Amino acid sequence: MSDTKTVPQTQVRQSFIWKVSFIAGLGGILYGFDMGVIAAALIFVRESFALSTRMEEVVVSVVLVGAMSGALAGGAIADRIGRRSTLLWGGVIFLIGSLLAPASPNAITLILARGLLGIAIGFTSVTAPVYVSELAPPRSRGTLIGLYQFALTVGIALADLVGYWLAPQHGWRLMFGLGAIPAALFVILLLTLPESPRWLFAQNRISEAQSVLKIYTDETGAQLLIEDIRSALQIKIEKRWSALWSPAVRYSLLIAVGFTVLQQVTGINTIIYYGPQIFSLAGITSNRSAIFATLLVAITNVLATIIALVLVDRVGRKPLLYAGISGMTASLLLLAYSFHNPAAFGAAPGVIATVCLMVYITCFAFSMGPIAWILVSEVFPLQLRGRGVAAASLGSGASNFLVSLTFLSLIKAAGNTFTFLLYAAFCIVTLLFVRFVVPETKGRDLESISAENRAAAS
């Protein structure tokens, strides 16, 4: 479908859009840091508080319970009080959790702090991609939303670097506490940004919406966007959760929730949360060496995400997904076989595991990682975009919680080989889902995407 009613690229002040995307991306750094720091910190938290395997899993996965709660609340809040205001609340909660975690005298307090961090993750992961999508021009929207995922990978790499640096001192408290620095910066910089013009228009604050549009486009471009938004709002959709199951929205819901659930059950966050333990299973016995191997994987994640930023608006979403998910499947199958037959490749199991996981993370980073959040920000109608992305985040969080809570237990009960074969099987299911369900959204305005999904459901 053509993009004829959108603002021409030459009429958009790119410096403003990049500023918005950068600041919103800081939320991704916070998300990634708080998600990734547990990999190194858990080794020493376990020793400090004498945690059982089940308590280890709780410390890791409670952040996901908070994220699900934050996503549900954040989606409705973003539709009610605005995108920018919701991001501000998320930043404040990040700051509180980052200060409480290092001060924890026991495991219960640490669990509470990580629950708060999860709520902040829920707020920002729902709102930041939506905020950017509602400001970005269609021909660069994928790249600009993808910056959030890029920032998330940077946050994970920073967490692993901090973990490697502080491992000799067993400094898990400082590992958590350093997250307060980007949290404070995030809050300060958000105060310099305006509200989403699409949200303002939906609230009938038309003059304010026009004022924001004129910050980054000219009078003609602002008028074209206003006409697109006005046309989309003529379709009456009630702003309540049950409307997500209405004929007008249900196909969008299937795309968003289905894809984010599949993103998690392919096993990506087992590497983020339990990377050192996986390398220990493969024969790397030193804690610092295992953390260093996890850091290498995280750096690979950052670099490979750049591929997506360069290509997602050029070749499209689906070609990248086909290539990436195929590579993920192959690397997981090879990893499973290396656990089944450690001598098969004539190299140390730790080396084989590192190579497999670096290939896996590379393929994830240029495909499912950024494209999941690009898609969920594009497919819903304006009236329910916050709630729709919240539903996708809830599906992501629930499946992430299930995978992270059961990973160590699954390894113990079924073995390394079966566990990674299971994740490979989910990759194959994901390929089929992309082929038959996921639409190509490259270069299209948001209103036309939701209109097509509405037609597909009818």
C-alpha cells in the first residue's frame, strides 16, 4: 500500500526525531542493564544469601512479574495521561529500584527491588516504542524504533562489562547501584521532550498537536498528518481492554502477542540471564571467564543489532526475519549436538558453546530482537495502541517468566541436549508464524497498517 498521505522525508527535521529516539532509547539501556546485570550479580548474590536453585530462579524472574504488571498498567496509563508522562513515571521507578537493590539486607528486599525495576521496565517497554512510532516518518520508522532495541543490547553489554569488572571484588551491590546513573539521566532528558502529537489529537487537544508537529515539519506536512490522524479516528473504537478482541483489532492482537511470545520461547533470555551458568555447563569453570564469555555474546548482540538498523527500512521486516530465525535454529541444533557429543568437533566444549551462542545472538539481534518491537508499535490503531502494545508486552513477559523460571530445572530434569532442541523447535514454529501471519510493514503509514489488519480480521 502506498504512503501518499504521509509527510515527505525532505520535510521532516531529522535532528528532532533522532533526539526523541535517543532519549526514548535510554529506557532501552535501563531495560537491558537491569535485565543483564543479574547474570553476573547472581553468582555472588547466591553466595551472599545462600540461595537455593528455586530462590535463584525467583530472584531472576521476579523482574518479569513486575514487567507484566507494569505493562498492563503502563498501556492503560499511556493511553490516559500520555506517552511522555508514562515514560517519566517509568524513569522515576527505575531510579528507586536502582537505589534499593544495592542496599538490600536480604533476599526478600532484593526481590522487592527487582520487582520495582520490572514495573519500570513494563512502563518503558510499552511506551517508548509507541512514542517513537507516533513521531517517526514511515520510511525511517523501523530504524528509529529499532534504536530502542539497540539501546537495550547496549544496556545488556554494559551490565556484562560491569559484572566482569566487579567480579574479582564480588561487588554485586555496586553492579545494581550503577543503574541509578542512566535512570537519573533518562528522567532529566525526558523533561525536554513534547508529548506525542497523535495522542494529543486523540484527546482533542488539536492546537497542541499542531504545535508539536510544527517542531519537526512544515505547515503542509503537519496538515497532511492531521488529515491522516483525523481519518483514522473516525473509526469508532472504545478505549477499553475488551476492545482488543473486537473484529477491528483482533488480527493485530494475534500478530503482536503471537510474535512476542514466540520471541521469548526460542530461549533468548536464558542466555541473557543464565549465560555464565550455560558456559559452566560447557566446561568453563572460572566465574570470571564465564562472565567474560557472556560479555562477548553481549557485544556481538550490540554489533549485530546495527545490521537491523541499516537494513530494516531497506529490505523489509520479513526477509530479515527469515534469515535470522533460520540461523537461530541452526545454531541451537548445533549447540544441542555439541552437548550430546562433546568430542564431535575436536574442540573444547566451551569454545563450541561460545561460537554457537554468538551465532545465535547475532541472528536474533538483526531479526527478532528489534523487529518484534517495531511490529507491535505499528499494527494497532491509534485509539488502542498503548493497550495493544501492553498486551504484547504482557505476552512477552509471561513467556519470558515461564522460560526463565524453568530453565535451570529443565536442564536438571531433561538435560542440556533436550533443552536446546526444544528451543530450536520453537524457532521452526516461529518461521511458520512469520510466513503465514506477520505482514510486511516497511514504508507504510501507521493508519494504513491498522486498516489492513482490520480488513484481514473481517
